[in-house]
Amino acid sequence: MGVKVKYENKGLKNLAKRINGVDGMKVRAGVLGFDGNQIVPGTELTYSELAAIQEFGIPRGPRNPAIPARPAMRRVAFSQRQDGPLLMAKAMQPYLSAVTRPSENDPAKRLSVIGFDMASAIVDSYETSRSWAKPNASETIEKKGFNFPLTETGKLKSSVSFQVVDRTGNVRAQGKG
């Protein structure tokens, strides 16, 4: 009497199919989309442009004071927060589950967890800017009536969102942080 063993490697084929489903997708977070394209009241800037100015700063000009760089988004991207390594490890979990879980669920929706976490971390970076950002100039404090870098009306912070984009540039999932 003999034993016959048959081995089918369907699991590996299914895993490869799920990896291909996630491959090419990008998660981006910041001041994006509709809110980012709105004009900041009293200026000619969009909220996306304002976020870039705050992120990188601008040198002093003949008619304007210097604006120091206050890298709220780069703090998140480069894990310069105290919980940075934990945040990055947590961010990898949805990617891993999008690859290893059965494919009936949309991987873009699972990857949106990463986007939500990134956008939430950027919002938190704006909210805690008093503790890490260069302080406002005395003229700015006088104009605003308070000293809280990166905060005036809260609209910039509420403009932070995320998108999951596929390899053709189509937005597959999006939301706010």
C-alpha cells in the first residue's frame, strides 16, 4: 500500500495576484484636493501654496519679512516625531494586510488606513507646533492676537487630507485626517 501526495501551490499564486493588486498604488497625504485649491482669505494664495510656504519658509524680501521653515509634514515623513518609528511600523500593517489577506476586499481601502494615519499625524504636527516650531515674530503675534505657530483660523489644519492613487493616477480612496 502506497501513499500518494499531491501538492498544489495555489496560495503562492493568490499571494502574487494580491501583490499585483497593490503594486503601483501610492499613498499621499498633505494639503491636497479641493480644500488645498481654495484661496486663503485676504491673499492670492491657495491653502496648498500656504502649506508649502510654511513647510519650507521664504527668505526676507524687499516688501516682506522672512518666514521660517516649519516642517509639519516633513516631521511626519521623516519620523522626526517621538513616536515616529511606531508610526512607520503601524503604517506598514495595512500594506502587509492588503497583500496577505484574501483579495475580495479592495486593497485601496485597506491602504487608506496608511493615508488616514499620515494625515492625522500631520494634523497633530500642526496642533503641537507650539512645542517644536520656531516662534512667531512679534508683528505676527500682534496681528493674530496670540502666539501659536501654524495656526490662525484652523483652516490649513482642516485642509489636510489623503489619497490612495493607482499606477494610472486615478484616486482610488481619499479622506481627511
